[in-house]
Amino acid sequence: MQASTATAAPDQAQPLNRRMITISIMLATIIQALDGTIANVALPHMQGSLSASTDQITWVLTSFIVAAAIATPLNGWLVDRFGLKKVFLVSVAGFTIASVLCGLAGSLAQIVGARVLQGVFGAALVPLSQSVLLDINPREKHGSAMAVWGMGVMIGPILGPTLGGWLTDSYNWRWVFFINVPIGAIAFYGIWRYIRPTAPTRRVSFDAFGFITLSLAIGALQMLLDRGEQNDWFASPETWIEAVLLALSLSYFIAHTALRPAGQSFLDYRLLKNPNYVTGLFLIFTVGMVLFATRALMPTMLQGLMGYPAALAGLVTAPSGLGTMLAMLVVGRVTGKIDFRILLGAGFAITAFSLWQMAQYTIVMSQADIVWPGVIQGIGLGLVFVPLSAATFATLSPQMRAEGTALYSLIRNIGSSIGITLVQTLLVRNSATMHAELAAKVNIANPALMDPAGGYSLASIANAAGAALVDSEITRQASMIAYTNDYWLMMILTAAVIPALLLIRPPKAQASPAPVDHAALD
């Protein structure tokens, strides 16, 4: 017993190694954020390899996001019960092993199951890294700390398609998952080496009923969104069952958690009494929708509609990451010196402008027409992400930070899942609608069909080959219109949230609390 104490004392006396702690936890954050989009460009290859339909293969994306959303609220209780270091290590190890299982999957069911495990183990990585960075840095450096954290969270989904495209074309789609193994191993070692165990406080009881009802609500919502279009929405009994389950479980969750005292409830309603925090949740929900929906649309549009190979599709979307990186480097230095609302307003306005540019896309356009709107969007989101994190937690007490970061990540994940499902559903529906409208114009009353210079005529489409050619072109044009309609919707949603910035209040000047030394606590 004395020897144990003697060996622990020198370790506790070691100075806080912020740099190595930051590197270690950000590597863990990057692999979790990366896996939200790295599989996007590989979906067509997975679809053929796993014999899945277009609707089914999107479960590879949504299963990961939904599992992470369900598991995220557990983070506060897990840390309280087992300590931060143990939760971090198990999460990184489990995520890495699940990545290997994804790469080895031989069927759709296997890869969806492995992606669910990825989401469950990865759920703690982003909120815990955010909480640690806020704890080990004094308040005046929170802006810079959130810039580092935001860079990992944002660069992951932005560079994911680029890395995924290169790995898919150069090796195999399975390597988009195997790439996590070396990064996860380094992150595991760094966390094990530089973050020492914290004693579990065990002050929070596990609210099993709250967790079950919330999980059912999130699962029912995602099933309704994923399968609604396929089941013709409320014409199907399945959709009604999912809707009723969603309504009942959510109602029970709200009523149950509202009646339980703080510390015993799965949701601490004191968080919702903080105006900055609530506004931040609303805004990060929108950011999640816009960011991930756009990243889900772009690869399929470039590969399926314009014939880009996976590597090139990833390459033309990569420069948006440069815009985000530059914006975050700048905003990290000025956060705290410039009003949060000015930075957020500029970021949302720039993002809306980039989406307006994307809404002007046509089938005939250059690579520069794809690159520049992506760069501008990257700059806009970079300006949003850092000050939004800082503003959301600026007036939140440190004691509520762990639960606050978990709910913040949960809302972002739900926004991402809803955004992906929404744009994909509208894409399918609008493509069919526009195909019918365009096909109706192929008749004798259309002067374009009577002009030989146009390349088409009623005589040329009288045979099967000619009709198939015209139908193929109609399908391409209808799909392009459907894509641009999705970008218009994202632009409107982004612009519509700007007035909500008036609800954010800057924090009152106060003494900076001492940072929590995770390298010295036992």
C-alpha cells in the first residue's frame, strides 16, 4: 500500500502536458468524425459487393449516426461511474475493433451491425474530448481550445470523402474502415500514457427508464425517416406503428425526466434554463443538418450523375477543408475579442451564399464550379463552429459541462441523421416528379423535337433505342433538378436561423477558473 502511494506521488507532481493530451484526444475525435462521411464515396462499391439496394446501402451511414445519438447521453453517467480515462480507453478500443469488423463484413447485415457498434463506442469520443479541452485550458483560452476541437470535428467529415475516394480507388472500400486501426492505436496509447485515472464520483444514478424511452424515440424516428418513402409514408401500417412508438416513448421520456430530481434524471432540465445553451442546441442541430446532408449529396451527384471516379469526387470536395481550416485558425484567435453574434452571423451568411451557389449547379460544369462553393462553405462553417461552441458553453457552469457536451453532440447527431434522410427522401421524390414533368413535354407540340439541329426528332425516338436515349437524358436532367432543389432547401434553412443569434447573450466578465488537471488527478 505504501509502495503504491509512493509511486503515485511523483506522477501527480508531473506538470500538465496539454500538448500531448490534446494530440491524443483529437486523434480519437478525428477518427470518429471521419467515419461519419468517409464511407460516402464508397457506397456505390459497397452496394455491389454486398448486394444491397440504393435505399438499403444508406443504412451504412444512418445506422452509425443513430447508434451514436442513442449512446451519447450515457457519457455523463459512464464518466461518473467509471472515470474519464477508463471510458475514453474502452471507447477508443471498441471503436477500433468495430472498424475492423466493418472492413471484414461480408453482408449488409454484418456491416450495419458493425456500424452500430462503431456508433455506440464512438459516441463518447467527441463530447469527452470537448469537455477535456475546456477543463485543461483557462477560460481566456477556450476560444483557441474550441478551434482545435472544432477543427478535428469539422475536418473529419470534410476530408472523409477525399480519403475514402482515394482508398476505394487505390485499394478497396474495406480500407476506409481499416485506416482507423493505426490512428486508434496511437490515440489509445496517448490517452493511456498522458491522462491518469480520475476517481469515479458515483453521484449520478442511472435512469434506465429514461434511457430506454429516449432510445426507442430516436430509433423509431430514424426508422420512420429511413423507410417512410419506401413504404409510401402513412399509407403503410409500419409507418403508423413507428409514429405511435415515437410519440409515446418521447412523451414518457419528457414526463419521466421532468418529474425526477437533478442527478437522478437522464436529462437535467437545468440545462434548458440557460438561454445561450438552448439557442446553441438549436443552431448546432441546423449545422448538423446542413453539413452532413451536403456531404451525403455531393459524392452521389458527382459519381452517379457526372461520372466522376471515387478518387476525383473526393479530390474536388477536399478544398472545402482548407476553407474550414483557415477560418478556424483565424476565428480561434479572435473569439473573445469579437462578439460571438458577429462571427456567427457572418458564418451562417457565408454558408447560405455557398449553398445558393450549389443550387445553380448544372450537369455541364467545370471542376472549379464544384471546388469554389465548397471552399466558401468551408469558410462559413469554420466561422460558425468555434464561436458557436464557445457561446453555447460560455454561461454554463463547469459542473454541468459533461452532461451539456453530451446533449450538444446528441442534438448534432440527430440533426445530421434527419438531414441525410430528408435530402435523400426529397431527392428520390423530386427526381420522379421532375421526370414525369419533363417526359410529358416529349410530344408533337414541342418545337424542340421538330428542330433537326437539336439532335432529336419524333422519328428518332420512335424506335426503342432512340426512346431509351431520350429517357436517359430526361432522367439525368430530372436528377440534377432534384439535387439543386435540395441545395435550395439547405440554403433556406441556413438563412432562416440567423435571427436566432439575437437570443445569444455574451458572458459576463469573471475570473477565470483554474483548469482541471486530468494528468494529475487520481
